[in-house]
Amino acid sequence: MPDLSVQLNRLRLPNPILVASGTFGYAREMVAYADFRQLGGIIPKTVTPQPRPGNPTPRTVETAGGMLNSIGLDNDGLETFIAKHVQPLLSLGAPIIANVAGKNTDEFVAMARRLDEFPQLAALELNISCPNVSGGVDYGTDPGMAAEVVSAVRGATSLPVIAKLTPNVTSVPLIAKAVADAGADAVSLVNTIQGMAIDWRRRKPVLGNGLGGLSGPAIKPVALRIVWQVAQAVSVPIIGVGGIQSIDDVMEFLVAGATAVQVGTANFYNPTLATNLVGELAVLLTELGCDRVADVVGTLEFPVRR
């Protein structure tokens, strides 16, 4: 059997298949569908310093090849997350990566320090890229601000730091280089693409917030392009996110340059997918004669420009 473990700087995972924040709840909701011990990692929904009620409804709508969501980081706040969810998550048998968002650098730092009290956590993923709220998550659109947050958090915690970046910028490699230079152990590429749905008969947007984040198979070509571009520009490990629903999708991201991947929207209609993909990956690597996941990472043979 090939070695499925992957190394993302200070973060080592048993395999490269993770479930994305906001698509797997606090995992206990999925207990009937998934053997958590098989997963490379679980990323629960984003946590903010204080409780957030989220955006007005409707918050989700299906689109061609995907879905739009405008949840607005609805959550009960950091202290409730610690009191009710951290220990149950840590008991599931999979690496737990906490996903956090703040309105400013001080909030990110305060959350990092608080969660540093739980060294059993595998890492922190910084949500500086959600398109459905304003505030600190806008940091992902500015290289200097993104670097400031990552550097400050890196100094406030011993946990590995992952920066989740937005595709809603002119140059993602520019942001990725900034956070890599600031000390990010890895980058997650990408968060959702901003979009909207319209009810033309009512002359109104379908979502209560007007705009939302597009996810699912529709965004996979964009996510693959960004993963490849960032892999050419920086050496920081990449976690590919966007439209993964089969083992072929996983392999496309790995070949493009991702060291690991996150399954997101597919969890809503197939909560067993991520665990199934782990077994399928082992079989496929064996068929290819590969000893480890790293043997296929970044092996894309891109056409030579003349």
C-alpha cells in the first residue's frame, strides 16, 4: 500500500482528503455516514470571537453545476465553540483544523492565543476570504493586510497556520506569496467565487443578502487554474478546494500542484464521499506504481510556450 500521509510544513496529515469548513458542520451531524478516523482532517465551520446571527434568508440557492450560499458566518462564538465543540471534535479520531475569522488583526490574534490552549488541534485555518461578510475577511484581497494577519497569528500560536485565500482578486499568487513570506504553513485555494441569482419576475435577488459565494463543480476549472498558478509562483504547500466530487477531481488538483484537498459542496449530497475517496486514492496510486502521494503532486506537463 502506498504511503498516503502528507506534509504541509509543520502540519502532517494521515492522508490528503479533508472536509471543508462550513460543509461538514461540527462533524457529529455526520456520524451515521462517515468513519472520521479515515479522514485526513476535519475543518469545522468558521468561528468568530463573538456570536453572529448570519445573513438574512434565503441563504442558499442551487445553480447550474453548483450552489450559492450567503450564510454570513452564522455561529455561536469562540467561547461556545470551546465549551461545546472542541473536545467532542478532538475525540473523533481525525486531525481537527479550527477555522477562524475576525474583524481585525487583534481579533485573529486573540482567537489564536485562546485556541493555542488546545495543542491537540492540528492547525488553524484563517478565513480571510469569505465573500459574504465585511470586515477582517477582506484582508484576503490585500497582500499587505493578509501578510499582517498571518504574521501576527504565527507569533501568537504554536499551531500550524493555513491561510484560506479568495479567488475574487486580480492575482492570487501575489496574495499567496505575501502570506507565505509572512509564515503561513500552507494556503487553501480557493474560497467561493462571488456571484448572484436573480428572480427576474420579482426583479429581486434570490438570496436575502443579494450576493453569495459560488461553490461546487462549476468553479473547479477556476480553482485548478489558481492552484497551478500559485504552485508555479511560491513553494508553500497548497490545499486545493473547489468542486471535488470524484477521485479524478482529486488527482487533477494533486497533479496541478496541491498537496492535499478539501471536499466541500459534495458533502451536502454525498456525506460518505470524502471517506470513500481515501480508499480510492490508495487503489489508484497502487495502480500507478506510486509509493506516496508526493509522487504525483505537481507533475502536470504544461504546454511549452514558444
